[in-house]
Amino acid sequence: MNRAAAACLLALLFSVPLSAQDLQPFTARYTWTLKGMSAGHSTLALTRSEDGRWHYNSRSIARGLFRLLAPGDITQESVFRIVDEQVRPEHYRGDDGTAATRRDINVTFDWRAHRVSGVYEDVPVDLPIEAGVQDDLSIQVALMQELLRGRTPSAFRLLDRNLIKDYQYTAEGTAKLDTPLGPLQAVIYRSRKLGARSSTLFWCAPDLGFLPLKVERHGGDDKIEWSLNIQAASRP
């Protein structure tokens, strides 16, 4: 099977479930590049449990010299629900794969009390929250959910240590990417913290439920700090 045929098959697999507008589980594998050098690979997996909760997991494994900086697997998990067509996080944890805790995260969103509490990189968290606040992983799904619903995302609010920060989202056009899955069309969105010069770009594929094909982090000088590029994708 050639790459074009594989891309068509993949698009069919991703379009079969209930509705083209519904969020669906997936697993995707990416190469991870840091400062222009191959640093390892990352896997993103979105699943749904019987109680209706969604689980979005990220696992990054460094290789080569980068293994000295990240000797263990870097993991993140966001547990959330879809409420009124919006992503509502319930629990978020992150572990940098070392024995140290300065980069670890463990926070709980209590939507009855409208508060988020826990520990974020050794900083105690206890804040009031309003609908729409996201964590580092759920914000990625929130972008996909908005696009799936045919809406144009313009802003999200994100928990960052013991603060809630505003992020602007702007459409940057479209592009056709030549990927290991075959050629795929993507819509491009840029995320930028309000007042910041650095930004993150997302290339999302409409044919794959707006799954990110590529992610780039740009510094204040617009140079690429790190990137993720898709290598494989599947649906349960």
C-alpha cells in the first residue's frame, strides 16, 4: 500500500465513529526535536472510560544525550469531561521522570466549589476558577473540540502554577503537510500567552478529527525551541 492509499484508509478509520463532529479516542506517536536535535519520541493517547470521563495521556522518552537530562519517562495525564460541549478538566498530573519534585504537578479541579487545589512544581495551589479554565493537556483537547464543533477558537484560560493566565489563539492559515501517514491538509493555529512574545503553533488535520500533525514551540526571537512531528496514528 502506498502512502496516499494509507492516508485515505487512515481518514476513513477516523471518520467512521458516531459523528464527524464528535471527539473520538486516538493514539498518536511523534518524533521530538529539541534545539534542532533529535531528542526522542512522544506518544499522545485519548481514551474514554465507562463513567464518561476522558483520559488524555502524554509520554515522552528521551534518547541519546538528552537521556542525561530526562533519565525517566516524562508523563502527563489530564482527566476531564465534556460538559455543554466544552472540555472541563477534573484532575491533572505531571511527572518529569526524576526523583525531584520541582517539576511535578498534581492538581484537582472542584467544579462544585469552583476551586482548583494541589501542588504545581512545588508551589501550593488553591484558586477560584470559572468555566473554561484548562490544564496543560486539556487545553490541547479544548482546541480540537472547538474546531470539531465548527467554532473558531480565540482564547483559553490556563492554570500556570498558582495563577490563571489568558492565552490568545489566532488562525494562521492552512498547509498541506507531507507526513509518514501521507499528504494531509492542516489548519494552523498559534497560541500565545497574553503579553508574551513566545508562542506555540499547531497544525491540525480536519480529516483526522483535528488531530495535531505537528507542534512547534517558538521563542521570543521566533526561533524553534522544540517540535513534535507525527509518525503514526490509530483509533481503537
